[in-house]
Amino acid sequence: MKNIMLVILTIMIASCNKPTPVVSSGEVERLRDFESSFVDPRNVDIWLPDGYSPSSRYAVIYMHDGQMLFDSTKTWNGQEWKVDEVVSELIRSGKIKPCIVVGIWNNGEYRHTEYFPEKALGGLDEEARGEIVRNFLKDRPLADEYLKFLVGELKPYIDSHYSVLTDPENTVIMGSSMGGLISLYALCEYPEIFGRAGCLSTHWPMISPDSTTSATEVPVVAGMRRYLSENLPDPERHRVYFDYGTATLDSFYEPHQILVDEIMATAGYGKENWITMKFEGADHSEQSWSARLEMPLIFLLGTDAGGQIQ
């Protein structure tokens, strides 16, 4: 056990010591081992667009899995979101507001437990809840603590050190897979902070990565839907983007997404503030997410009145 923990620690240290990503436009500033009272320290990479100026004010996109965003030569699978390329082009063409991107690294071992919405466990009996916490969350449900880190520590730092707009309309949170779940959870828990959420390939199965179980038969998944039905924020002041593909892990998501879409409609969300997109043949990978990244960005930060996707 000690040897295994030593290997994990070595990998995490090596990951944190990786050089700042090389980008094709703009520049990246790194907050190395950003300290927190709530979660483990981690790197935060802040991308600033070409021409960034303290005399202007920028919207902010907070993105999870920050080590996967900018430079495929430094990622574990050789893929990236191509955030710098896509965001730069959208700003240059006037399709989205000028913005910066805050890439929050996951911490590897506890990624799942930090991104797993804790309040989805609320309706479970004690035995079922205990089993999930032990077997899937390493005895440490951390999503609420992770959000406290974002809202109480990281965002205040960004607001005070960069020239940014701080209101919810200009504060976006975005991620894929489990990162999609925690983005939606953040919108619900802190609607006064986050006004926009981008949820790509949202991992609705939550605890079973390749389950073929019916979308209505997993208690914790039903618990997440119940949480949403009770906690979705005011649609007049918030905007949500969902999508999914049809290959690999994404092939399991459509039945779940259909049920969530029903909840969104019941809560009063419509085409002005919510969209769900299906991408035939798209798989569960950074390559797929980068290929369609402009879609959520335009919907969430578009410069036209409704953020319409052309």
C-alpha cells in the first residue's frame, strides 16, 4: 500500500511540475499549487487573449480539468480542447465577448469525488449512500468543498488580480463528463455567482461509467434529477448548454439527457436560455469536445442578443 501511494504521489508531483502550456495565441499565466482551505492545492492556468489590457474588462470562463485545455504535448492522452485557438478566433470574429479562461487542474486521485454532486446522495437510504461513498468517492465526498474553493478562494483571487467582469452574466463555468455535472451543480448551488454553465458529454450515469442500466433505475441518478427539479435557478437570469455524442461512453447518455431535458422545460427553460445538442458519431474525448467548443461558447457568451448558434 505504501508503494502504491508513493507512486501516486510521484505522478501527482510530476504533473504539477509540468511546464506552462505552449499556446498558439494569447498567453498563459500559472498559479502553481494554488492553496486552499477546502481541497488539495493544484495548478490553475489562466489564459489571457491577445491584446489583453487592464483598461478593458473581460468575461471569465472557469473550466475544469485545466491540464487538458491548451497543449496536447503535455496531456496524458496527447489531446487537448484547443481552447486558445477556438476562443481567440471567436473573439477576433466578434462572435463572443472578450474573455479570459481559468483552467482549474483536477487533482487526479480525487477528480471523481470532487466533481460528483454531493446533494444527489440526499434522498438515498443510509446503506446505499454509504456504499457509494465507500466504493466510488473514496470515503471523501468533496464537491461542496470544491465549490467553496472556487467561489470563496479562486474567484476572489481572479476578480482582484485580473481586469474582469464579476457579475453572473459574465461568469461561465464549463466542463465535460464529470466536469459537466459539477458545472451544472455549481450553477444550482451558486446562482448568484455563475450565470452560465456549459455541460459537454455530461456523465449522467454518475457512478457507473459504462452502465446499460435503464436511466430510471439507478437511485443516485434519480437523486440527481430530483435535486435539479428542486434547485434549478431562475431561467430568466441563467443559461445552460448541454450536448452529447453517440459513440464510446457518450452512447449511454441520451436516455438520461432526455429526462433532464424534461426537467429543464418544466422549470421554464426555453430556446433563449437552454439548448441540448446531439452530435452523431462523436465520441467521449477532448478531440470531440474541441471540434464543437464554439457551440457552447457562442450560446453562453455570444455577442448577439440570444447567443444563437449559426
